[in-house]
Amino acid sequence: MKSFEDGRLVVESAIRAGIGDSIAVDGVCLTVAQNDDGRLAFDVMAETQRRAKPFGPEVNLESALRAGDPLGGHYVQGHVDAMGTVRTVEPEGDGNRVWIDVSDDVLRYLVEKGSITVDGVSLTVAQLDDRGFAVALVQHTLAITTLDRLAAGDTVNLETDVLAKYVERLLPGLRSSQ
């Protein structure tokens, strides 16, 4: 991150983006308001600032999927559902196992081997308990994201699986029609 003042976030990036393009910044879908030769500026609304953790000195960036591009991961929108707190970070093989504590409002959408987005990085849920979930971070993920800097007590942005939210919303209607 280059700067964040008065709701204007500026980051330096090699991502090719035009004004109006969507870029996820630490999992927050933002619209490019200005592009000055690799310095991307975004206007961050008060709603976003209430729902997401503050932007740090380094952020994860991901451009939106374009129609026709291969989907090489999980389906995510860049909408922060909640924040979680890193419980532990432990070495595991060549990577790390990270446990994150979450509210029941988040936990209800998680299943083992399902998806969760942590600071904009789409991951697979490796394990669940009554306080949260674990993800297994491989070396590649640690090398190209900010997740290698996670420590116990850190706050992270979370996005749960949108399909689980739709299923939950539709289930009462399905039950009443049977």
C-alpha cells in the first residue's frame, strides 16, 4: 500500500487496470478510480471501513475474473463477511497450518474441504472446531501473498462461500413447498 487518507487508498501494482475495473484488495472488492502508471487509487466507502480490517503496508491484490477466463480456484466475490482472529500459526511440512477464530455467523457456513477466503486469498478449510477453522498454507501461497506474515492475534478479512449463503436463504422456501 502506498497511502490511505480521507477514504482514498493508493497502491502500487503491475496489474493492468482501467478506471472502473474491480480489484480485490485484501479481499475487499474496490473500483479503480484512478490509474497513474501503476499507482491505482480507490475510493473506500465508510461501509467498507466498518466491515473490513484496516489496510496494512502490504496488501493482496487480485483482479476480477473476466468472462471466458479459466476458473482456477474457488468462486469468490470480494465481499468481506466478517473478520476473524488468528489463533495459531504452526509450521507443517513445507508450509503452515493457521487456525482462525470466528463468530458463529461465519462458522455455520464452513465445512471441511469447503472454501474460505482469508485476506482475499481463496483457501480450503482443512479442519473445524467449535471456535473456528484451520487452513493449510503451501509454500507457493506463502511466497506470493501476505499470509506468510500472519501471527497469533492478527485480524483477517473473511469471505464465506456465497453458494452456502444462497442455500441457507432458499432452504426455508424449499421446506415450506414440500
